[in-house]
Amino acid sequence: MTSNRWASLHRGEIDRLTVRVFREAWRARPEVRHIRMEGVDAVVKDYGRGGNIFKHLLGAFLARREVAALHRAEGLPHVPHVYAMPRLWIAVLEYIDAAPVTAQPRQTFDAGFFDRLSGLIDMIHRRGIAHGDLEKLDNILVTPDGEPAIVDFAAAIMSGGNPLVALALPYVQENDRRAICKLKSVVAPDLLTDEERQILETRRPAEVWYRRLRKYIRRPVKSLASRADERPADQTGNTRWRPGNHHYSA
Ligand SMILES: Nc1ncnc2c1ncn2[C@@H]1O[C@H](COP(=O)(O)OP(=O)(O)OP(=O)(O)O)[C@@H](O)[C@H]1O
Ligand SMILES: [Mg+2]
């Protein structure tokens, strides 16, 4: 299939090709769908779905940031390749056959798995990228043959641009590595070393300030984006639309 087919996708087609909705749109968060076209699987992240002009503009910014980080990571194993951006706020990505770490049986997580995860995160860091959202553990997936995969680069930052970002980069990368310890503490606490326990318990002041600043900036942005998501209540008094996982077959 030519890459132009992905680039010309519109929402009607995306709906029609849907295999499963991973996440519904909510506030600044995108709608995430697994689609299949001509036998090829892909993931569509639509940052403007159900939103007003503000959400579309913010969506264009977030989608561009995610796609820029994925382009920088191009060629790394188990990091999605970018197929196209049919709209400024819609990214079509390679579908990775993998499931979130939180949905895996405990025996998946031996020392080898964590070494491979750590190796993948190091490769991402060597490209000058910090993922920035690995503590949300479901951004780490596991393939059927037990390989770690990483998705959701929407919060990623990269070297080579803004000097403030360059200052934050090592701290955000440190935070990415802390996510490995967090995952271990959740799924395989027996494997945690004393050093890793220590890492889990300490955050450097610079990182704490970076997180506070990020939260401070995100709060009004989320609130503006959520105005676009308000839906009227149905006759039972429930809102017709709620965020969360929603699965169905096409
Ligand atoms: N390229 C991909 N291949 C396979 N599954 C994917 C891919 N991208 C996303 N997913 C699935 O969709 C879920 C949500 O995607 P993603 O994390 O990118 O969106 P999100 O809106 O940031 O969600 P959240 O806020 O819950 O992290 C992932 O946890 C993963 O299960
Ligand atoms: Mg995510």
C-alpha cells in the first residue's frame, strides 16, 4: 500500500476501518483507534476529535510534537513508525502487536525483560529524546514474544531546540529510568535492588520543579480543552459520553 493512502484518510473512513477504540477523546487527550486498511494495521491518534478550535490547535501542537519525537526515534525496535499525518491533529502510526504491561501475567517479567526494556530506553535517550510519560505504565507494551515496546511520545522532549528543554532533558530521562523501577516494584518487587528502591524514593529538586511547572501549564490547557468535551445529559441523568476504554468490532 502507498503511504499516500494513509495520508488521505478522513474521519468517515477511519470510523469505517476501526477494529477497536483504545481510548476515547477526553480533554486534551486524543482518541486512539486501531484500524485496518487493505489488511494492514495502524493506530490513529486524533487529537482534535470531538473538540472545538482550541482543541484542534492544541491537538496540532501535540500531534506534531509526538510525530517529531517518533521521527527522531525512527528505526528503533518496537517504537512505532509514523505512516502519515492526514490532518495537522491526526497521526497514523504503525500498529505494534503488543499489550500493556499491566495486562500481562507476572511470569512475563523476569530480569531479562527489564534488561531489554532498559536497553530500549537507553537507545531512545541516545537519540536525544526523553519520553516523559513512562511512569504511566501502560505506555510500555509487551509483544507476544516478550519484547518491550514503547508508545505515546506526546510528552516527549528532545535535544537541539529550546535551551530550557536542554536543561530539563537529563532530568526527564532520569524519570524515564525511574519508570523501570516503578514497573518492577509493581509487577516483580522481588527483583528490585536496594539501589532501585533508593531511586524510587528520591526525586531531585530540579525534576520536582520541572514537574510543577508542567502541571501549572497543563491545568488551564486541560480546562480549556475539556470545555469542548462537554455533552448534554441523557434522560437517565447520565452524561451520554464518558472517557475510558471502549472496544468494538468493525
Ligand atoms: N502504535 C501502537 N501500537 C499498538 N497499540 C498502541 C499503539 N499506540 C497506542 N496503543 C495502545 O493505545 C493505548 C493508548 O495510546 P496512547 O498511550 O498513545 O494514548 P493516550 O491518550 O496518551 O493514552 P493514556 O493517556 O491512557 O496514556 C496504549 O496504552 C496502547 O495500549
Ligand atoms: Mg498513553
